[in-house]
Amino acid sequence: MDKIIIEGGRPLHGTIAVSGAKNAALPLIAATLLCPGEHILHNVPELRDIRTICTLLETLGASCSIPKPHTLIINSDNVNNYEASYELVKTMRASVLVLGPLLARLGRARVSLPGGCAIGARPINFHMTGLQKLGAVLELEGGYVDAFVKDRLTGAQLSFDIPSVTGTENMLMAACLAKGETIIRNCAKEPEIGNLIDMLIGMGAKISGRGTDTLVIQGVKDLHPAETTIISDRIETGTYIAAVGATGGELTLVDCNPNHLPAFLDKMRNVGISIEVKENSIIAARSGPLRSVDVKTNPYPGFATDLQAQIMALMAVSQGLSVIDETIFENRFMHVAELQRMGADIRVEGGRAIVAGKDRLTGAQVMATDLRASASLVIAGLAAEGETTISRVYHLDRGYENLDVKLRRVGASIRREPE
Ligand code: EPZ
């Protein structure tokens, strides 16, 4: 395991190229299970989670190759195993995304229940009830979901109690090959779902309602492989904007899509960070004082829960009081205790964190607990006085490609060492 060491207090200046979105690449890789042939994906980020899902697909019979950086070719001719083992699924809950495609392709799927993670219980009941509505018979035994359907899935009308991202993605993929029409209501509308819809339509699926909370899918008998480009990572983009907000300076983020984080950019402007938007780039700069703002996480296009930890680090060094309400996950404040070790003044009351900004934090030894918590500790370390050491950075490597390298290139004193 590695650790990251940061000498804080240095403003960031320069350009960072944003990588492809982890949370788009994962469902799009799962979608290659839907039909045989050679699928090509571009702008795939080089991340631990991508390697994990490729390993999972290979246990199912697919073969994955990377002919050049960020291009992934998946041949799914020989997908014949329908079991996703606990060993792999327990390391990445997004493995549940193979459930829908396997059921649609093979009529059978046996996927280990992902289990909880640091940020919450993260049940998959919406996935299961949705697939049952499409005619699948699901049984829970030995920690596995055992699903099968006689003949073929059948289109149905579904509605999510809350707009689940991977729930929407699983149902979308399953419905593409179902017999007849499926209508899914109260869908999630994250840009990553639009990326999946574009890929599925490229494969011959018939889907309408892209970008709305109601998707209508006319099932087809067969699909064919497609060539698709992964969208840029809006969470990575937001993370670097929060970083330059905390340190001061100016960053130009390229290969990003400003339209994918509207609520966050508005919030950053309110904080006092200047945001200049071009088609595929954002210039973020901060020289004056940081103003405290209130934040409430919401499904897209609201403020992303995946940027909550990062803005909390920023609010820890802003002027005033910030109230942060986390409405999506029940335990997504694991970063608070670590930020407090750096001197942050934060009080948690249920799903609410009250942050009293301070002039500065002090470097300390801290521990990463989950992907986005790790990012908030990096931001705090960059802004803090003195040295911060972050252990268990494998959490960071799940979702950020070369974060330390990218930050070093824009002036951060950050290095990685074996723990
Ligand atoms: C996706 O997780 C993302 N992961 C998460 O990003 C992100 O935080 C989350 O969406 C919310 O935006 C991927 O896309 C791979 P949900 P997902 O289903 O789909 C409850 C990161 O840091 N729920 O939208 O698992 C659930 O507990 C990760 O990159 C049920 O109750 O999230 C949560 O409270 C972390 N039953 C809410 O819905 C279900 O069957 C939203 O969860 C499914 C979800």
C-alpha cells in the first residue's frame, strides 16, 4: 500500500487534463456483455476499478485488451459464465452492473450481494424489484442474488422510489433485450446515464427520453458491438476546482464538460472562485477570501454527493459558517474525523455537518477511508500549513488517474511512497 505526502501552502498554477469518467466507464464496460463481438471504448481512465471490472468480465468469458492508452477493446463472444464471485464483487460494488446484462444475454445471473461500504449500506433492492418486474425470478441465498428467466425478459412499467444511478443503468441494459416496451420512471439523470444510452443506441437499442426522468425502451432481439467514447469525469473536474479554491492560484482544466456540473460551478462562484467556462475547458482561479456557503446534496442536476467531501475541505478554510446536508448516503462523513485531526472545526448532527471555517489547517497524519474522502484529505493537505501524510491511498487510486502526478505538474509539493 502507498501513502501520499504533501507539503501544504503552495498555490496551484497550470493546466490539468481531465480523464474519462469512472462512473461512465463501469456501466459501459458492463454493457459489452449484452452481445457478442468486439466492442471498442475510448477515453477509458486507467483506474483500479476499471481493472477490477475487466477482471470480472474475463471470469465471465470476455477478453479485454488495451491496444493503446485509454482505449479498451472487449471481445464478448465467449461470455458463458453467469456467476460474479464474492471475491471480486466485495472489492467493488459497481460489479452489480453485470446483473442486468447477464440476465438479458444468458437468461441467468448469479451475482454476489455487494455488501455495504464505508459510506452506507447501499442495498440493491431497486435493482432486484426492477428485474422481477421484467419477469426474472430472483432468489437470495448464501450472499448471492440468483436470477433467471425462462426464455426472455418481458418489458414492463417500472418506477424508482429514489432515482438510483446504477439501478437505472441495470434496468436500461436489461430492458434493451426484453420483449416489448419498458417504461422506467423517476430515473436518475446523471450524464453517465446519457453516455450509456448513447452507447446502447449505437449498439442498436431503441431508447427515448435521454436526459429526462422517464426512459422508454422498445426491446430488440439482438444488438451489435459499437465504438464509444467515455465522457470526461465531472467529479475529477470538481475535485481540482475545489483544490485550487483551497490553495489559491489558477488552474485551467481541459478535456472537461462544464455542462456536467452546473450546481457545483454555481456554488464555487458563490464561494469566491472565479470560473471561466469554454466548450471543453474551465479556468478556475481564487485570489481573494473564501466565503462559506451552505450545501445540500441532491440527485443530478443537483449538487453531487460525490463532491460533498471535497467542498467540506474547502469550507474548512473559508470565512464563516457552512451547513452541509448529505441527503443521498447515510454515512458519508467519514472524512470529518480526519479533517478534524488537521484542525478543522466541524460538528456533525445526523446527516448535517456544520463547518466553521478557519484561517488555516495544520498538516497531520491522516487515513483515507473511501474514495471521495481521500480526495478531501488531499485538498486539505494542499491548503494546510506543514506536512500531511495520507495512508491507504488505494482508495484514491480507485477513482483518480495519476492525481499526485497531475497536482505536482501544477506546483503542488506532493509525492507517493510505499507505506
Ligand atoms: C452511483 O452509486 C455512483 N457509483 C456513486 O459514486 C454515487 O455516489 C451515487 O451513484 C450517487 O450519485 C457509480 O456510478 C459506480 P444510487 P449507486 O443507487 O448507483 C439508495 C463514487 O464515489 N439505494 O444512486 O450505488 C442508496 O443507498 C461513487 O464514485 C437503495 O436504497 O448509488 C442511496 O441512498 C460512490 N436501493 C441512494 O439510493 C437500491 O437498490 C442513491 O444510490 C439502490 C440505491
